[in-house]
Amino acid sequence: MACTCFVLGQLDFGALVLDPEIIAQTAAHGAAKSRAAAAPKTKPRRCLHCSRDFASTGPGNWICSPCKGLEVFTCSPSSFSVHASF
């Protein structure tokens, strides 16, 4: 039976790992990666509507939560016209 070495950070192509210490390290490493991925990363940004600082959750988040609840961000205008010329 061929024995393959498993190093953290390498891809696993079905290698058989027989060392319990390496199995424990691999499990701990995977758990740490999933915790890091699950934690939302915030960055302070200035709201484009009210100019107050808020904790932004991503590069596309430039409007704070209180402003997102305003009618201007939640509803379309009741009357509008579309002008098209060809």
C-alpha cells in the first residue's frame, strides 16, 4: 500500500492519512478557515445619503441601514414618464 504525505495547504486528491496528529491539525485548520470566512468583515464608510459614518459590510454597501429604510430607497416614484426617440 502506498503512503502519501499530507501537508496543510495542499489539495487532497483522496490521499490516505494515517497519522492522527495530522488528522487533528487538518480538522483544526479547516475549522479556523470556516470561522474566518463566516465572520463578516466591516469597514467604516461615509453614507452617500446622510454623510454619517457606519460599518459597511462590503464594497457595494455605501448607504447606511437607516437611510435604506427611507422611501427614496425602497419605492419607485408614483408617477414617471419615459421618453424615447428613435
